[in-house]
Amino acid sequence: MVLYAPLLFLLVLVGVQFALWALAQLGVQYAANHALQTTRVSGGTAAAGRADAAAVLDQVAGQVVVDPRVSVTRNPDTATVAVAGRVPAVVPFLRLQVTTEVSAPTERFRALTLSLTSPSPAGEGDPR
């Protein structure tokens, strides 16, 4: 029993460490997706995306993500958000990282072009 108790304790600590890692990974993914939507909309900016990622990460992941790093880029075609950080260590000497990167096309509105052709007369065209 004396030999199994430390192993059981270590197994519990590894389980808690894995749960913290999973929560931190979900937090950075959610923050990155939320910031991407803020960045990619028409009129969105990289600065707004960074601020949004920091706010969401603080609300969702709080103390689960240590030393968060957010990188946001936006060009005329694509917006990209990368969020990374560390997980607090429960198991000694185990330093886990969480990271995610998401990208999507930026929104652009195009002018609506109307066709000036006349519609087909009744009885012609589609036989429905």
C-alpha cells in the first residue's frame, strides 16, 4: 500500500493537469475565434481584435492561461489571429503550452449590379 499511494497521488495530479490543459486550450480557441470575428468584419481592425482577444481570454480562461500572447494580422484578403500561453503547473517540472491560430477571409462589400434586360413575357421561358 505504501508503494501504491504515491503512484495513485501522481495519477490524480496528472489528471488534474490534463483537465487544466484542456480548459486552457478551449479558452485560447474561443478567444481566438471571437477575436477573428471582430477583426474580419467590415471596418474591423487588428487593434480591435487584440483587445477583444485579451478581454475574452481574461473572462473565459482567467487564471488557467498564464502569460497569454495574442497576435492579430489583417490584410485586404485575410485576417489571422494567434493566441498562445502556458498552463499552470500542477505536476512539478511539467510545463505545458497552449496555442491556436485561426484565419478567415475579410468581409468586403461589393456594389450590386443590376441587369437591365427585360423579364421574359408570360408563357415563355420556365415551363413551371
